[in-house]
Amino acid sequence: MLGPSVAWYLGVAAFLFGTGALGVLLRRNPLIVLLSLEIMLNGSNLALIAFSRHHGNGDGQIFALAVMAVAASEVVVGLGLIVALNRKRLALDVDKLSTLRG
């Protein structure tokens, strides 16, 4: 087996997921929260692909492709909401956006 072991990939995946989780918990800007969610999804994709490589089958890679499709749709909806809020001149703060408006 060439290259680093699976433990290194899982370490990087845990670091990415932890960095994304901190970004979601600490930041109030919805755009930064979406970017942090993308970092978390990339960390989970890396873990899935590492386990897939370790076990020698392609199941983890197929799941990673499904996660990428979900992430792409999440970005489309999230950015659409952010653009709509910006056009209405509303504050882009997650705490202020906790209630639904008609």
C-alpha cells in the first residue's frame, strides 16, 4: 500500500470537521456558516473515502458522491436565501434570523 495510512486521512478529516464545527458555532454571518458546513461535509467525505480505500471497495466513494450532491443543493438554496435577505436590506445575522417572517 503506497502513501500515508488511513489514520492520517482520518486525522485530517477530523481536523476539517472540527474546524467547520467551530465555524458554525462561533460565527454569526450566514455565508460563513454555509462555508463552515461545506468544510464539515468535505471532512466527512474524506473519512468516507479513506474507509473505502482501507476496505478495498467503492461503497464509501459512492456515498461521498451522494454527499457532494446534497452539498451542492444546500449551497444553491442557502445562497438563494442570502441573496433574498440582502435584497430586502435585512440584517445578515443568524441570531436575528431565528424567526420566520411572512
